[in-house]
Amino acid sequence: MDEMKYSVLMSLYYKENACYLRESIDSMLNQSLKPDEIIIVKDGELTSSLEEVLSEYANEPCIKIVALKKNLGLGEALNIGMTHCKNELIARMDTDDISRRDRCEKQVKMFMVNELLSVVSCSVMEFEEDINHIKSIKRLPITHESIVKFAKKRNPFNHPAVMYKKSVIDLVGGYKHFELFEDYYLWARIIMNGAICGNIYEPLLYMRANKDMYKRRGGYSYLKCIINFKWHLKKLGFYTLYDFIISAIMQGTVAMFPNRLRMIFYKKFLRNDDFNNHLVN
């Protein structure tokens, strides 16, 4: 397994929390299967506190900083960062999440067992401040067939926890702009291009999930984004008309809930064990 090298790809912009950034980087440096390189894209100018954290890792030979003059957004920053990744396997990581020590080792093993795999994500543990107090676990389908079926309704991967093959992403032109749905748009295109997908049922990443996260998934502007995106997938041929109607109604309705009710809905219906167990079948 030691011959299976991988890169870590992160994007950082000025609104991020310096303490969270440190925890995120440390979690990748301390992986049981250590990364060959960690590419951190500075998406525009950063705060002094964020720069100070990055300076703490100046002597880490595997960390490489790619500085962009202005903020380009997550998708374009990741595209640029990907050009600096020298390995075929790339592990995504957000700068406010924490990977479990064995996350990348288990994902690399998946690629070794099945060389046809193109992308592998995993379940994530959602928390607010303390990883010892998990609020919920977000699980997704684990087999290729169930992932493709699920993708016709909702995002089939936890983006901060994915590991994918660089060549597969390059074949479809990388991330493309689609407000709030750039990663989902990428998954739809690689699936249409024949990518073989997998998810690990075990939660291998701690993801911050506070009230602001649920707030971003609601409101009239978010509803417009949902409809525009899903209609685009219908025009591409990824969605049928039935897929579009059902998924737009379901997700759109939840988007218009008051924030507190939306939080309850997510935790009760999208994070409970009955729902999670149904996904793996």
C-alpha cells in the first residue's frame, strides 16, 4: 500500500477560522497513510491570523502553497490547485473539518481493491464545536448502482470527504461554475461519462454543521438555485422530467421551511438510522 501515493487538495479564503484551519491541516498531516503532498490554494488575500497559521507549517516539506491574486471561488480555486497535484489520487479536504486518522488509508484501500473506481467518499459525523459531541451522522449509498440512483434526487457524495482520480475529473473539464452546486454538477458529469463510484459506510470525517449551514440551505434565493440547477441536469439528460419534478418539489419545499424547522427536518428525516440503513440497500 505504501506505493499508493496521494495528494491532498484544500482551498482557503479570508472568511475561514484560523483555529479550524490548524485542526484541519493537522488531521491530514497525521494520517496513518501520510499524504505525498498537501496543496493549499490561497483563494485571494487572507487575514493575518490565517497567514500566521500557514507560516507555522513553513518547514513541512509536503505542504505547498498556491497563492491566487484575487478570490475566484471554490470551484476555480480547486481547478487551479489540481494542476499542482502530481498524484493521480486526490483527497479533498475543507479547511474547517477534521479527518479521522484512518480516513485516507481506508479510501486508498478501496481504490487498490477495485482499480475501476473513480471516486470514493464516506459518511461524515456532524458536530458544532466539540468532536466528542456528535449531533448526527450523514450517510450515503455505498454501491455504484445505488449512488447513481440517489444522484437523480440529491448530491451523492460528501464533498469534503471525497478522494478521486485526477484523470477522471480532467476528462469532464474539472469543476464548472454553478452557484451552490459546483460539486454536485461535477458528480453528475463524471457519472454520465461512465465513472464508477463508491462510498464508505463508516464515518471518517468530522464536519462542522451549525445553524448557519442550515440557513444557507434555505430561502427564496436558494430555491431559485435549486430549480435552475435541477432543470439544467434535466436538459443535460441526467435527470428525467420525473426526476426533476420530484427532486425539485422535495428539496424546494424544505428550502422554504423556517430555519429551525429545516434543522429538525434534516436531523429527523435525513440523518436518522432508518433512513441511513435504507440507503445502503
